[in-house]
Amino acid sequence: MNENIFDKLDFGPFRPLLDNDDITDISYDNGGQIWVCSLTQGAIRVEVEGATPDFVEKLAFQCSNVMGTTFNIVPALANMLLG
């Protein structure tokens, strides 16, 4: 059985980006902006319907759980509250 630890995660609205071989990186900032690094277009901002802050937080916790690490939301909340 050749199973990746991330196979059971629900990447939801990010799935098309993950399946795109032209995209090498996906970044999400505290302001809700999503940026991708594309082999052919460089760094570009994209809109991903359904990638709400709640969904991204849930996904971050899922990723940290399967990796056996912790996810600290305090710095992210501090940035949102303090600007």
C-alpha cells in the first residue's frame, strides 16, 4: 500500500490547484489572499471560491494533525487584530 499521509485530507477548493502540474507553491495570507507560484506565469494572485478563512484554518489543523505537529493560530490572530 503506497499511501501518502495527506491522501485522507479534504483539500476542497484547493484540489484543482494541487492537481495542476504548473503550480509549485500555494500561499494564503492572513488577509485571505491566495497566491500561487506557476512555472509559466510566476507568482500570481488567484481567487479560489470556497477558500474561506474557516476552511483554511480547518485544513491547517488537519495537516498539522497528520504530521504530528501543532498549529499555533495565535500569531495569525494577532496579525488580524493588530494589523
